[in-house]
Amino acid sequence: MADKITQNADGSLNVSDEPIIPFIEGDGTGVDIWPASQLVLDAAAA
């Protein structure tokens, strides 16, 4: 199950093996860059 990315009091991040990465269609990222962005985000989370 996907989990939220949270921040500790010291500023470090808690990132699960299946983080939730929000994407809002029409937020300015559009279809022009989303396919490339998705590859980068998937690789970073792997």
C-alpha cells in the first residue's frame, strides 16, 4: 500500500517503499514532460 512521505522533527524524511507522489493534471507539468518525469520519479523510488 502506498504511504505518505513524512518529515521528522530534525528535517529528515521518512519514505516508504511505495511513496505517494501527487500529480495533478493541469498543474503546469502537462503531458509534455510527465512521461519523462514519471521515469525519473519511478527510478528514484526504486
